[in-house]
Amino acid sequence: MELGDVLLEGVVVMSSKTLIKNGCVLTFDKRIGNYTKADILIEGSKIKAIHPQIEVPDAHLVDATNMIVIPGFIDGHRHTWEAAIREIATDFTFYDYEQVVLRGLRNVYRPHDVFVGNFLGALEALNSGVTSLLDWCHNTPTFAHAEAGIMGLKHAGIRGSFYYNVQDNLSMNETRHILCGLLERYFTHSDDLLHLGVALTGPEGTPMELLTQQMHMCRELGLPISIHVGDIPNIKSVKKMYKAGLLGPDVNLVHCTNLEEEEYKYVADSGVTVAISPASEMQMIGIPVTGKLLNVGVKPSLGVDSVTAMAGDMFMQVRLVLQLERMFYLQGQWDSGVDTPKILGMSSQQALDLATIEGARVLGIDQKVGTLTPGKDADLTLVRYTDLNLFPMNNPVGAMALCAETMNVDSVFVSGRAIKRHGQLVHVNMDQVLQMARESRDYIFTMRGVPYGSKPL
């Protein structure tokens, strides 16, 4: 199937100015605050103004009546390439996931299948109000696979970073050649929606000497680094890297479960960013460590991780992290003898911040997105509150944290461009997208067999 069959170019033609009218605007910018009813003026890719009753005669009008406008969610950690094999790991342990997905299905992926996974997964994210993501692509056995993953994200129109997974069997020169090739071919403009990063296996699978060489090479090329840590207990990954002087603000640590207590202090002292994935951690790795991170002054981002095991929307992650932290806090209060706790451990706004501005910090784009602020790029989501699960609307912030779902997402804008309107993605032929995904899935399963004998639809 040709890509031209899937993409519908030029579906939405707008003025260089877009005026979003009469929305309940949650800016998540503490200096600006929220509006029960306000307008947002977008000029080109930027938010120009936010206040009530803006009048611009030549602007394209978007009616946000009965809608809540929020910053687009930012997914700080997702293996986007897995979208076509979704749901197969809903009852998997981490061991099962490694055996079936990473040591099995992944090995039969063609570059085309990586493209389909990233294209489908990015569309899924956009459809649910995610406007940026960190794609931790650990399916890059060849340069062509990496190219395909990048193109899948680019064609979907999402913002974010493609993190190329370094192959430990390659020499430093070979890896450098690949990274330089990707930079020169796909990442020549600093204002592009996508940027390049490097995903490293880390101390839990790579000898420290090799890891040190890899990290030095990334820094020479000016590329940010992301590493899984805490997937396996008693490895002391963070301690090893901290003592070796490898940690810093250009490093993102993923999960951080199963660390020794002193390692959380190393995380804070080194200035790294952290991404957690509450849903997948609860199933495969351990207890999400949001509270431990917050206690040492580290605000993590939230990520979906793997749609092979759970839903690909950020509403779920926000709900989980919020209610888990409240549960832990309340239990701690009761254990300490407090009969009637007077406060909760986390607010709805704090949880939403982890899914927006903190995600932007992980991706290094917090000066561009993460809040609705004049001067920032217009990445935003409109959520209908006339749907039965949200109406009547009495608490917009609480509703976004604990009640809203993907089905409530009416419109999504990335860099001022409409990606979703009136509940539908506007730039793709959905019938052809589904056919492309089905064909890729069938090829992958035919090559390896369907896990546990389940019959795909």
C-alpha cells in the first residue's frame, strides 16, 4: 500500500490566524491562571493571546463552546513501534514480554513494519490528545529500521523526539556513522517538530566500559540520552553511573523502580530527568516511585510505555499516578495514627502537570510547549464536556485528571495545525490506516505465530 493512499493532504485549509472562541481555558501556567470562558488567538504556529472576547475578523474561527481547552499531553516514554501488536501482553509478566515481544516478534519486523507501528502509534497518541512524545525505539537493528521509525512519526504530524536504540554489537565508529547519518538526513532544522535522541540499554545490559564510551559519543554529538533503570532489582544502575560521573541534565532515566534509597538522592543531585509509566510498572516492574522522586525534589514525566499491555492514552496514566499517590499518602497517615487525614497526597493539577509541563522538560521543549502561554507553540486539546461522563461540568481541572477519556477529545492542534476536529483525525484515510496496520500485524504474526494461540481480529 502506498503512503499516498493513507495521507489526505490539504484536508484543512486555514487562515494564518486561528481564533478559538468561548472555551473554558486551563493554561496550566501559574502566572496566567485559568479562564471560565476565554478566547485563544493563534498566529501561524504560536499562541498570540489568551483573554476573553478577542476579535480578529480575518481569523479562522474554532467554536470551543462547551469545551475545555488544555495543553496537549506530553508522553515522556513510549515504544511506539509496538502499536500493530497491541494488547498481546495484557497478561504478561516482564519475562513474558521479553521472550514474546523483544526476543520474538521484534526480530521479524521489516522497516515497513516499524513505519506502520510508529505511524499508527503516533496517530493513536494524537487522537487521545497527546501532542508530543518521546519515542524510545528499541527496534532499530538497521539504519533502514531507524529511518522508517522517524518517517512514521513525521507523517503522523506529532511533535517529539525519536530515540535511536544503539546496538551493542556495533563498533563506536559504526554507531557514530548511523547517528550522523540520521542527523544529516532528518534533523537539520532546530525548529522541526522532531528531534533525535539516543536510547541506551544501560548498566542492566551493557558493560560499564562500553556504556561510558557510548555516553561520551552521544555528548560529543550533542544528543540527549535515555536509559531504563530499575527494571531488575539489585543492579545498582544509578549508583554505578553516578559514581562514574555519567549522569547529568542531558540524561533521562526511565522507571527508576527497585533502586536503593540512596540512589534517589543521586537522581536528584545529578539533575537528570525521569520518566515513569505507572500502568506498565504496576504490571511488570514494581511500584511506581512517584512519591520517592517528589520527596527528593524530582518531578517525573508520565509515559504510556507499551500498548502491548495497556491503553495508549495519557488520561489513564494521570488517573493512576494521582490515585496511587493519594492511596500511599492516606495509608501513611493511618499508619502514623492519624484517624482522619485532612489533606490528600497529590492534587489533580499536580498530576496533570506531570503529563504536560514536566513531559516538556524531559523532551527539552518546555520553552515551546507544556502550558498555554502566549509566545509558546500552539499545541492544545479541546475536550467536550457535554458528553455524559463529563456533564454537567463543575470542576474542569478535576474532570481532566479523573473523569475525561479519549472519546471526549474533540480537537487537537500541533504547532497551530489542526490534527483532529469534531472528533475525527483530519489528515488521514482511516480505512486505509486500519488496512495497513492489519497487513503488518498479519505478517508479523505469520512469521512468529500468534502468542498463546489467540486469534487476532
